[in-house]
Amino acid sequence: MPDSLRISRMMTFSRVCMGSRLEITLVHSDRDHGRNAASAAFDDAQRLERLLSAFRADSELSRLNRLAASGPVTTEPELVDLLEEAERLSRLSHGAFNVTAQPGRPAGRGSLLVDRARSAVEYRAPAARIDLGAIGKGYAIDRAIGVLQRCGITDALVNFGSTAYGLGSAPGHDTERETAAGWRIAIRHPHDPNQTMGTVLLKNGALSTSGGYEQPGHLIDPRSGQPATGTLSASVIAPTAAASDAWSTAAFVLGPAAGRTLLEQQERLEGFFLHESRTGRVTVTRTAGWPTERFRAAVTRRQFLAAAMALAVWLAWPASRSQAIVYATPEEALKRLLPDADTVREESVTLTDQQKQAVEQLIDTRIKEERYTVWHASREGASIGTAVQVEVIGKERPITFLIAVGPERAVLGIEVLIYRESQGHEIRSGRFMKQFTGKTLAAPLKLGKDIDAISGATLSSRATTYAAKKALGLVQVITTPHTEPSS
């Protein structure tokens, strides 16, 4: 082999940011260069979190939410640009997308005054608040793609929650029909992770899915302030991830008929809807230009309901790779785990050596990680619980959990955020998860003693049990005031 021959390799990197896992898969001949490019993209995403997060009290967006109802507030030009784009998308969607949407309160048009010349923002409604959850992650993806391109990366897939952008192509598929056609995104079969209901090839474009089947009512119609109903999921292909993110939300709110009509009036947007017919059958509505190959015209409710965040990203290369399913973002899981909270404060915690040893003593197991994302929930100023994100290896790959612990240091609930194994998805069942409610570190927390494993999912059951124990230890140590030893 000539010394000058450079072989391109596909490599994947990930980091937790904005409460979700940001995953970058890229193609390059030099792994160190690829790692550095991904690291630069991750750093930029974390910068954006400090700018855009509504869950961080120290973010620029939180500052706007505190002050902008009282008058114009000068802010970062980048945030001004994003809010201006959000207002444009709100107008195009006839209000179905609106970053000031709040439960129980209609979001009036023009509730934001964005002054680009002065780099200032003002809220025209006293109770207005901005949440960029329906466009922020998409915007972060677009920025990550820009960073990768500046680092010389020409082929990459960036996946963040339920939105993905495919830059260039995955390594070529040596078939007669398809060679390096893009990055394959699959709609997975709800009960068999090894089967798919259809695929889309993304090349220099984005795909996002909004759905209400996992937590009915969590997507709000901004025009009424009430939960959007009538659609199981809406997926949109767009030139940018921010546009795809925002338009999938608008499409879900509008529903299949109005959503398809509006999307077809826009340039370079395609939509795919899953909804129930009058007979209870789950059917498909799509725009005229949506890729139709390998999509079924209808599926049963039983086939759909268990999994359909349904456009979960998987890579067709290599074929043996276990595929990750994103079941929920931390924001969605927090609403289920701590529904009574009126304030949630996100914190990035790095354990000291003393804290790490304390956790290990509590759970009687060594831990490798030092950094954790924690959410402190309160109501009317009183703590009602703390949630921590932990990852535990199942059979071969990590499972990402969000676990809430109450002030009495007992488990309030467990949510699976990301599942990467090919089997064992049944651990998400309510019957299994209810076993952990009320458990404390005083409990055995062992399979066969106080926890019954799921048949065929023993390793994942064991991973969940360990995750609960680990979360209890972490929360106890993190929420215990630290006192420096006296000299």
C-alpha cells in the first residue's frame, strides 16, 4: 500500500449538552483531526447553552425573561438574530410555531419586539417568556455543522435529540442502486429494533420529528395555550436543522391536513404525518415531495404506540452497529418526573475526590465518572426533588437514564432517555419502573430480592437497578452541604 494513501474512517463522538446527548459521526482519514473537530463543535454547543437555555439561571435568555417585559434589553446579536428568525417562522406558520408559547395562555402575535439595529429585545406582554426548545437544538446543530466544515470535514451526521443533519454522505454502500447517497435515517419498527418501517437519506439537509404519543399533551398549540391534539407525530425535512426543528413543531400543531397544505406552500420543506383514522388505524399523510420508497401507507396502533419517537437515527454503516433510540429529552422527562415543579434549575456538577469517595461508600461500588448534569426542582421556593442523568452499561452499550429523587432521598421515578441496545427495551414498562418508586439506599436494590427482572432483559434490568442506586448516592452527596475540614 503506498504511504501516501489515506483511508477515510467513520468515527463517532458524543457529549451531553443542553440536557441531551449531542452525537457527531464524521468521516476523515485522521482520527485525531476528527476528534479535534468534534471537540470544537461540542465546545460551541456548550457556549450556545449558556446563551439559549431557559433552564439555566445564568443564561442570556433567562436574563431576557427576567427583564424584557419591563422594556428593551440589549443582548447578544446572535440571540437577536435567532429570535428574529423565530418571529419570521411564527408568521409563516400562522402562529403554530411561537417561542412564547405557554400552557393555558394564548401567545399573541407580535408579543416580541426585536430591534436588530440596537441589538435589543422587548416583551410586549407582561407575562411573556421565551423557551427555545423547539428551535434551539436545531440551531445548535447548524452551528456544529459550520464548525465541522471550517475544520475541513465534508461528511458528517449530527444528531441532537429528535433532530439530525446529514452533511455529505456516509461511506459508500456498494450496491447497484445506491452509492454514497447520504446518511440513512430510519423509522424503526416499534416492537422489533432490527426492523424498520422506512428510511430517508439525508444529504446536506435536516430531519426533525415532533410527537405527542410518549407524553400526550406536552406540545402546546400557541394559538390557544391548550395541548395540541389529533396528530401522533410530524416529521419535516428542511435545508437547515433550525428550520426542520421549528417546522416539525408547527406541523404537529396544525395537523395532517392543514400542516401538509402549509408545508407544500413553502420552499424546500417536506412533511410526513402519522395520525389515527376514524377506525382507530394509524395512517400516513405526507407532502407530495416526501421520499416514498419503503414507506408503508398504514400501520396498526399496536405497531406504532410503543416506539414512535419514531424517526430515531440509525446508521446503516456498519450494519452490525447497535442503534440508539431517543425516547425523551431531559426537558420532557422532567415534566413527567416532577410535574409539580414551578422552577427547575440545571447544574453541571464535578465531584471532588471526597464526594466521589462518599458516593462509592454509599453504593458500595466504584464509579468512573466525575461530571454529572443535575436538575433541582422546587415549588414556591421549597425543594420537591432532584433529578440526575446517569449512564450505565447494559449488555454492551450505555443506557441513559434520568432519575428523580425526593427530599426524603427516595426514588420518585425513572425515565429512559436513550436506549442503545438491540434488546431489552421492555425495561421502560410502567410495571417494571414502578418497582423503584419509594426505594432508598436502605433497600437491597437487587434483582431477585426487591426488584423483579424482566424476562429476556435481565442485563438491562440489572443496569436500571444499578442506575437507581447510583442516582440515590449521587443526589445524597450532591445535596449535602459540603464543609471544609477545620485546620
